[in-house]
Amino acid sequence: MAEAYIIDAVRTPRGVGKPGKGALSHLHPQDLAATVLKAIKERNGLDTATVDDVIWSTSTQKGKQGGDLGRMAALAAGYDIKASGMTLDRFCGGGITSVNLATAAIMSGMEDCVIAGGTEMMSYTQVVAAAEANAGMPPPLMGSHNPALDELHPQSHQGVCGDAIASMEGISREDLDALALVSQQRAARAIAEGRFDKSVVPVHNPDGTVALDKEEFPRPDTTAESLAALKPAFAGMADFEIGGTTFRKQINRRYPDLKIEHVHHAGNSSGVVDGAAAVLLASKDYADKHGLKPRARVVTYVNMGDDPTLMLNAPVPAAKKALERAGLNKDDIDVWEINEAFAVVAEKFIRDLELDREKVNINGGAMALGHPIGATGSMLIGTALDELERSGGRYGLITMCAAGGMAPAIIIERI
């Protein structure tokens, strides 16, 4: 079976995902995607007529983010019309899945050069959600719109799920706030030391001026005291009435004795941001023919499902499955990237796998940097690769939870 090599990885800085307020919020989602696709092309002297496919991840595929963003962004980036494109949705996990599918295409021998990535403009998805609410449409049960399915597998709001898991595991708010503070501190250090500079490319306005060239979301002045002062974010959401039930009742149908304590808030949950990322993958023959130097190879990838009612617990079994398939153990992994959708996801991941905390989210995570849903997984793969190169590590494992109780995972090896 052919090897799949990572040639390059780029991303935009993350802009605050508030309509009319974030530095990227006035742009079209295609602009962000085209930005990283152009960078991949220019940095690698890529003949885009030889790109077999562009596999893109976008979670909210409506309005401006609909209509196959992968193909449209490639055209907007000036790619040859021979470079086709597609768009997928695995909720938060799509940015890893796009890379995994590109890997599969190359390892199967069916394709030689594939660009994977993702885009999410949460400043725009908020506009979509508000329009649906004004039209009288209820919020979805985070993955299911089907009452019959909800009867079989009750699904709740992901923030309420985070609180439920923390309550079940006995993980305190103080512990979650401590992890959030570490995330901010590590992100601030990474930015100050230029650890993201290799991958981050500036986003320009249509007139050529710079819209954003650095991270907009981090709060480096965060303290334990400022985190402790924040009010829980999901207590009201837990009792939101929808279809004759509430998000709390959905969880208590499966776990009737669980008393949900609300411990997550804006400071220990992932940030709402805009962003895009792209990863260039190729076969050895393609890389040799076009003079491209691989930076890493994909060792293995896996997918894993878990309880959709709790939603966020699949990363641990996904990581175990990936390690087993690769013939590795946890001590072989030098860099772990687990998306900080909520602090409890990363905290439980570290505890369950008994990991060295100094190897997990070394340069901060989504609590500090933000989580542009469909793009985050591709961003994390690039972040892990950069850190492996900086530190001289060999293996990186990247995973994240996704709505519906899922988690894709991938292991890469630095070359």
C-alpha cells in the first residue's frame, strides 16, 4: 500500500466570530478557504492541474457556506478547473476527516495529490441560526432533527453534555478553570515565541489590505480569579423547552440519577471564531516527480462512535484504537492534540489515558484560540506537525469529539 505524505499545512489566524465585530466577519467563507488554498499553491509551486481533489469540511452548509465550498473555493483561489472539490460534514470532526479521506485516496493508489481542509465562519453561522429562530424553527438537538431517533438515542446540547460528563466524573469547576488558564498561558507563549508563524497566513480584504494577520481571540491577561468570576453558561440552556422536553430531560432519560452541576462557562469552553485551514498530501511518486519534500507521513487514522447522549466521550476510545492499529503505545506519542471543545473533554482525556500533561496541547487549545468547527481538525494537524518539527518529536496524535457521539483520530510521523 502506498504511503500518504503531508507536504505542507497552512491556516488563517482565527478571528472573533461575532457578526460585524470580528476582523474576518465581513468576508465571504470562500475568501477564507481561498486564502489557504492560494497559500498552499504558492508555497509549494503547485501545478493545480495535477491536484486530484480538494476535500473540504464545513459543518453549517447553508447559505454562503453551502454549495460545495471545496470546489467553489478552489475556483476562487485560481486553481485549474481540473482540480475538483467536495465538501463534507462530520460536525466538529470534519477537519480531521477531510485529511483522513485524502489519506485513504492516496494510500489506495487511486489519487496522488489531494488537498484537505475546512472552513467555518461562526460569525455567519450565528446569522443563519438567528434567522431560523426568527422563522420559528426550534434549535436542533445537536445532531438529530428526528423525534423517532431522539426516542432511541436522546441527544442534548453539547454544553449541557459537558456539564453532565463533569458531574458524572466528579471533575470540579476549579480543575476545569485551571486547565483553561493553562491553555491561555500556553497560547500566549506560543504566539510570543512565533510557534505558529510557519503555518499562519494573513487574510486580505478584497482591496488588498490586511484583514487579519494574527490571532484575535486569545485573552493573555486571563487569571484564575477572572475565570472564577464567570457565570455558568449552560444552566438556562439545560431547561430550554423544545418539543415537549428539555436538554436536561434528554440526558436524564438515559441517566435518571444524574444531577447535573453546571461548571462550564465562556472561559473554559471553546471560543467562537472564524477560520480556515488546508493540508497538502501526496504520494511518494508525486512528491519525487514534483520536487516536493514531505514533512510527515500518515501512520494511521480511525473513526470511533460512542454514546450520542453524552456526545463528547469518543476521543478516548478513538485514541486507543489509533494506537492499537499503529502498534504504538501512549509513551510513543510526543505531541497530543485534543480539541478543547469544553475543558472537561481535554481533562477527561488526560486522566483516562494517564497522559503527561506537558505533551498535551503544548501550545494551547480552543479555549484560548477558538474552535472554527469544520476547520479545527485540519488546524490541529498543522499545529501538531509544527510542534513535532520544533521539538524534534516523532509521533503526534490528533483527535476531537463531534456531535452524535463521534471522534476521528489520526497519527502522524515527522520526517
